[in-house]
Amino acid sequence: MTQPLTPPPKKNPEKRTLSPTLPPEARSRAAMGLTAAAAEGRFALQVCGECGATLYPARDACNRCLSVDLRWQDIDPRGELLAETTVRTSTNLYFRERAPWRTGTVRMDAGPVVICHVHGDVGPRARVVLSNRLDRAGQGVLLAMPEAPTPHMEDDPQLRAMTSDPKLRRVLIVDARSENAPAIAAALLQAGAATIFAGEAQSWRPNPQRAALLALGVQLLPLDVTDAGSVRELAGEIGGKVDILINNARFMRPGGVLQRGDTAFAQQEFDVNVLGLMRLAQAFGPAMCARTADGVNSAVAWVNILSAYALVNAPEFGSFAASQAAALSLGQSLRGEFRASGLRVMHVFVGPTEDDWHQPLPPPKVAPAALAADLLRGLQAGLEDVHSGDVAKELAERFRAGPKVLEREMTMGGRS
Amino acid sequence: MSALAELSQALASGAVRVVDLTHTLDPDFPVIVLPPEFGQCAPFRMEEISAYDHRGPAWKWNNFSMGEHTGTHFDAPKHWISGRDLPNGAVDEIDPSVFVGPVVVIDCSEGAAQNDDYELTPDVIAAWEAEHGRIPADAWVLLRSDWSKRSGAAYLNLRDDGPHSPGPTPEAIRLLVEDRGIRGFGTETIGTDAGQGGHYTPPYPAHFTLHGAGKYGLQCLRNLDQLPPTGAVLLAAPLKIKGGTGSPLRVMALIEG
């Protein structure tokens, strides 16, 4: 049975903070398909287009028929634990620091026998569900989980090392004025977050979310992502205590290029949505990267809430969508820059949300509570990409199927 | 002794003092809030270019950005639709002699302390003139409300029905502009108009009347409690922005004694 996590003691200020180390990162290009599936929380293996064999590990040609027509497909993740062993020491620093570490082999119902990490609650010869997870190096690895939930199973040290679980962690929600701030705070508190900070810009204006946030016990602190000084100041104060940063700051106005007579709103969109992200990352990134091995409440995730139209422009909100595409690109840069620390960048793509600027749009629109629930699930599963709501999910599928076709559909007018 | 030499001597001796009527340009200083579908005035922002570091080893400097109407600022006639076609309506076109001149201060601080929507009316002006004499032609008139002593949310004083702060009625501003021939009108609040000034006829009467008559506005002033009702000289020179409708500026007053 998993020992439930307890709140960590206050840090001993005489002790050096552990430097981050990573599990082995090298993969072949073929094997990266597992990582791509893990980033979205899917379990996928290669299936041979010629003979139909399900393959493991990933390879460039089918080991039965030598076909190179191998496609990543979602596969039934169930199986049975064949054998297991507990690694008590390792030449690899990452595992050495985290020993003991269970590994084993699982015979999948789909055929292959896989080598995987093993959750502490999996008994000998037990039925398991294989979970495809990103490890701290950001690569897809397989973890055998109990078939049915067990008490506190999310606190298993091997599992927690692969997730961004907010339990006992301290979270900064960047924009306390956003409609989604109270819902996100409530979801994280419900999931056991220790502290929620929320940044409030322009405290000289009434904040409609203020009462709801204070009622939840959220700590409101001044933060305006358009003001480099304000971002630096807050990072100076609490930068060492932020384990999860949720960038929900967003400026949007309707209109593409020609519908607007100027670049004023575009400047604000880029100032908040792109440069704001950059200012936040410059101020909070280094301290978070330095604290990814800091025990139970280590820094674990950087979350950007992005529009689903970051993937493809929608001219009705063309300028805003351009800023979202830029923010997505910047988030990819951060993945590269955070890589060595293991700090995970999670993007939550969301379609039209229930707010003032989407009011004239027909449903379905994503309500704050639904967005918060998807965001929380993403953190708990340790994902990199979350698609919140039907519109975002559908757009992502169409994008995968053919970006140019989608672009044409989005820009030809009269689209459904 | 020449007038200027006398002035220099008086400044040196302290017989004439300089009072700073300007707020510090600070990212946190409120800007006017319009309905969000309208364009907005940019707040003051500053980004470092270098600070004796790899970006420039021996020097520190910043880029800053803001709107023409951010912080303590000057309104030119061109700011309002009523003054759009006037000659010399932009800050770079205004005769610089306008930027130095006499100033009178109407103290409404007591009334404003009782009533956030305190109105400067012709009666208030009449009472002031009964005590201090007729407002001289071509003088600046400043409305002292002590609003500059407020900070945070109390400054804009935004409620569900908009901001609440003191200002002139349409009749009062017409009296000042048409009968007294003032040079301009200044306030401690975010605008020359009352917070609820949009509900007068005409809406925003100070902006409409002042700028329609080629007069000037000053807002977000402070330290008006240090000025005498009459006898001070105002120095208020906006930046020379090509076609500018206003400008942040350093406003100072010279006072005797």
C-alpha cells in the first residue's frame, strides 16, 4: 500500500538544494512516437501495416515481416506482471538518488512483453494497466499500474516522479482577474495544493474575482505581466516557493488584420500573451529550474493556457490567434530551455471560453470549471499537451490529419 | 534690476519658491478606464536597455512607453472632437508663451471630502470671486479637491456605474471659458471632467467646452494645497510631440513667500 505523502518539514537553510538530475534521455527517432503519445496521455505502440503485429520496443522495420509501414496506434494497455525486481543502487545518478526503484516485465493482452517501471501497489503476477508517462527527461516511459485504484496510489514515489501533481505543492496563478482564476484555485486546493498565490494587476481597479479568491484562502499579490519591474519584484519575493506556475494571463479582442484600423490591441495582445510569458519565464524560470529536485514540494510544472487557435488561425480573432501561435512557439523554446532541469511545460489548449469576448459566439464554450478540471487532470497525469473542450479536441485532430486542409477550412469563410 | 534678475534673486533667496505639482511616473499609477471595446490609454512602462552590464558596460538607461494622457498630463485642443479643426491645436503647435502664466486655485477640498461627486458650479465660483476677486482673463484655473492624496482604488473610485470624482458642471466651465476667458483648467483627478461627467449635456463638458474654445487642460496634479488662491505662476510645458493631442509633463508653480 502506498504511504500517503505528508507535508514536508520546513527546509533546513543550512542544506544545499539538490541539483536536478535526469533519467536517460537518448531515444531513436522511431522511439519518440512513445513520447509524443505520452505528452497527450495516450498509450500507443507501433502496429505493422503489413502483417498487423503490435511491436515493442519501437523499431524502424517490423521484426516479423520487415515492413517499414509502422504506425503508432492506441493499444489496449492491459496486461499481467511477469517478473519484477527492485533496483537498490545504480550507476545512473537519477535512479541512484531515488532508489529503491521497481522495474519488471509485463505481458500485454495485445501481445508484446514490455520492460517497464512498476508501481509500488502492483503485486506479483497481478493484472496491470500500462501507463505511458513522460519521465523527468521528458521522454515516454511505461509504468505498470494496479488495474484498480488503490488508496493514495498517486503518492507512489515512482509515479509522482513522472507527474506534476499539485498535492502539497505551491502554485502561482498569474492573473487573478481572469474568469478562470477562482475555478483553477478551487480545483487545485481540492487536489491538495498547499498554497495558492494569485497575481493581481492594477489593484486600483475593482477585481470581480477578488472576493471568490479570498474566500478560498488564495493569497493575492501584485503582479502585472506587462510590467517587467512588477514581475521581477514578485519573483524576488516568492520565486523560490513556486512549484507550479499557471500562466492564465490573456488579452484578447475580436478582429483580424483589416477589421482593425491599427496595431494598438495587437500590441496589447502580444505584450500580455507573448512578452508577458517571456517576462514571467525570465523572472520565475531560473528559480523553478533550480528547484526541480527539492523534495516533496519541488518545482514541477510551467502551465500556459493557450487558445486552440494557436495551431491554426481563425480570422474572426486573427490577431489574437497570431499572439497565441507566438506564445505556443515561445513555450516550445521554454521546453528546450527548461529541459536540463526536468521542469515540465504544459500547454492547455482551449477553444472559445465562457467570457465577455466570446459572448457573441454560439456554444459549445468551455466553462471555467471545465477548463480547471482539464488543467488539473493534465498536471496529475504529467502531460505536456491538454486539449480542453470539444472545439480544442476537434481542432487538434484536424490539425494532425492535415494542417493545410484545416487552414483552408478555417480561412475560406462560412465554416461550420 | 531687470525683472528676470529680480526673479532669479528671489528664487535664490527663497522669496519665490518652486512647488512641484507632478505625480511620479509609476507603472502603478492609474490611467483612465474606458469601456474595453474602445482603445485604451497605455500606462507607464519602463524596460531596461542596459545597466552597467553585458548589454552596455558603463551605462544604464531605459526605454519607456506610455500614452499621451498618462500620469500628470496636458490636454491640447485637438484631444477633443470639439477642437479637432482649430488652428494650433496640437502640442507642437501651441505658442510656448502659453506654458508660463498666472494661476488661481479654487479650493473645493471640503466639499469633495463630503461628496465624491462634488460639482464645481457657478455659485461656487461666485463665492470664490467674492473673496478673492474676479478670475483674471488668460489665467489657469485649478480645482483643488485633495484627490491627489487618495491612492489605490479610491483614486479612480470605480463603481458599477463608473468612476466617481469631482468636476465642473457644464454651466461652470462655460462661465470660466466664455465669460472669464481663462487659459486652461486643471484638476487633481484623472480628467478635467467629473467622474460621472459623461452624464452631463454636453457629455464631458470640460473637455468639450475647453478644447472647443482652444483652451487647455491639466490633470492628475498634486500639491495644490500648497498654492495660494491667487498670485502664483504656473509652468506647464508639454513635450513637443508632432501632432500630439497631449503630453505627460512636469508641472511646477512659482509661489511667493
